[in-house]
Amino acid sequence: MKITSENLVLKIENLSVVFENKSLFKKKEILPVLDDINLEVGQGEFVALVGESGCGKTMTTLSITNLLPENARITEGRILFSDGKDGKSQDLTKHSKKEYKKVLGNDISMIFQDPLSALNPLMKIGPQIMETGIAHGMTKVEAHKKAVENLTLVGIAGAEGIMNVFPKDLSGGMMQRVLIAQSLMNNPKLLIADEPTTALDATVQAEIIEILISLKEKTGTSLLLITHDLGVVSKLCSRIYVMYAGQIIEQGETEEVLKNPLHPYTKALIGTIPDINQRNRKLPVLHGIVPSLSERKCLTCRFAERCPECNTKCVIFAPNMENVTQNHGVRCNLVSRKFTEEDA
């Protein structure tokens, strides 16, 4: 899908974020968290942001929602969001807290990973869903009606009865459905789903995936899916961004990236997916860990120390994101057009 000003929902441009660690006894330390992030989501499009824990996926979503920790600071870039009403985009990085409150929960909603943490155990389900609508101008009658409609939309039978139960009375899958229903209260233009199927068993995962697919058809809402599960991505998302150590290292149409991965890290992620047709195949192991924030400052290619294909130029030249085809980009010296084999 080609993103234009007319079908833009979210466009992150050259976003960089740092942590500023201050101490009475040490000089202020600046640590890179996100580095030159570029990401787009179109109207009605499902896009995935994937990578290991510690790669920066959650920090990206916290930047979008203005929920960064106190010691974090955006140093560069823009986060453009369009609600589709006037064809114009607003730069969320320039919003005040008051302006952000009008956007969050209304035009942009979150589906959190752990429903147990996201739901108040002392409140019934109904009031929790309704308060999202009431906070943005609905009456109690309107909010109640919308909450019941949304619970039905996400496949919960007997929605009126569910409104009067507590979270402890529901299964993990049912609670996740409740969170999805809550996120839809104000007909948002963009949903951000942070690992929405991670804590669920395979059967319930499949049900949640089907719900999200159904929502795309019925509501036209855009989705930014944060996950490490490429199996879920292949079923849900048209495009994918692969993240490592605070950088986007590969991006493109999902089918193209999964069938023809170019970055060694993407290849490693895909290699860990079990194949039912190769039950005796030993899954590969990617040794090492994601470099810490302090280590990233000294690295050229941030994946070099773990890369099975690393050579001399990988530790000399810092790779840039380059388009290999019109719809497929990669940040890797091994496939860069700037270098030839003689450079190695």
C-alpha cells in the first residue's frame, strides 16, 4: 500500500529518543534509545513492528502516546497523525499534555499485553469500558449502549451480563476481548496493540486474530501491532518493520520480507519459527543478547557481534537503510549498493 497524504494515519519521520541519566557524582550520560525511526501506517492498514525484547518496540509506542519515562527525550523527528477529518496531519511531538488527552483514547487507542494489569480488579467490566467513552463526551446511556455493542462485536455472548461481572470472573481470552471492546469505544482511527496474544494459549490466540481481522473489515480501523510472533504477523499484517537495538533494520510488504529476508537478524527470527512439516528439524539458536544502551554508542552495525555473516566492513561502516526494491528496504552492509565485494 502506497502511503499518501490522503490515506495517511500515522507517519513517523526520523524519530530519535535518548535517555538522560543524571547523577550527583557523575557527568550527565546520554544514552541512545531510538535512532532514526521511520514508519508509516495507512488508513485501514495493519502494520507490524517486530523484534526481541529490548529492541525498542515499546519505546516507539510510548513516543507515539506521549508516555515516555521522565528521563527520556525526543531529540529529533516528527510523529504525524491524521484523523482524516480535514486531510491535514498534526505533529504529536508538538502537542501539549492537554492536546494529547484529546487524541489518546479517542483517535488513538491502546490494546495492552496484560489484561490483568490493564483492568481494575475492583471495578465491574461495564463501568471500565464506559468510562473511556464518557471521558470523551458520551452520556452514560450512550456509553452503556456502545459498550454492549462493542462486547458483541468482539464475540462475547450475553454482553449485558458481562457488563456486571468483575475481571476475576473472566478468562484471559475474555479479558483480552474486553480490552479490545474498550479500545473501540470512540471509533479510533488507529489501534496500537502491544503483544495482544502473547499471554494466551494457541486456541485463544487464533480467536483474537480472527476478531482483529473482523474488526478491519467492519470498522476500517488501522492497527500497529507490536509483537515478536511472526506467525501472527503473517496472518494479520500487510507490511512489517523489523527492529533491532533501537533501529529499523528491515521493512517491506510482509509476504516479501518473510519469503525473501535480507538482513541476517530477520533471517534468524524467521528461522526460529517451527515448521509442522519438519518436526525433527533442530531450531537454530541466535547467540548473544541485544546490546545495552551504553554499548550501542560504540557500535557501527549494532548486530555485528551476533551476526553469523559478519565481515570486515560490518565493523567499519555504519549501515544506512536502503531500498533494495520499491517496497523492500534493509539496513545492512552485506546487501548495500554502496559497497562491493572488493571492499570486504
